Amino acid sequence: MARRQMTYRVVSLHDSKARDARLGATVAERLEMVRELSLMAWAASGRPFPSYTRSEMPIRLAKLADQGGPTDR
């Protein structure tokens, strides 16, 4: 399936929708999966694991509407 045909949803971990068990896992188990996959991705990149703190993370926050993408999700 092409990525543009996939659907995504982002919900707060405290939202009742986050307890949706479609993956057959609890929220804690899904978070552990993300952690494990992230560590594997860093290892595969061959780059050193970042040593900065959360407050120093290099991020850029942008609204979907500002990116010129679809806004009807």
C-alpha cells in the first residue's frame, strides 16, 4: 500500500482512544516497541546516539496548514 493511501491518527496517551487495542498491546507495550525500534534505527544508521538533553533537542514545530499539505484529516 502506498504511504499516501495509509491513514494515521495522533492521540494523547491519556486519551481513551489511545487504549485502542488494534495492535494487541497495551499503551506501555507500544511505547516500548517505539523505544526499541528507535534504538535499532540509530544503530543501523551508524551514527552515535545523541547525547543532548530533551530541552536541547533540535526540533522545528510546524502546523500542517503551514506546510501546504492536506488539512482535511
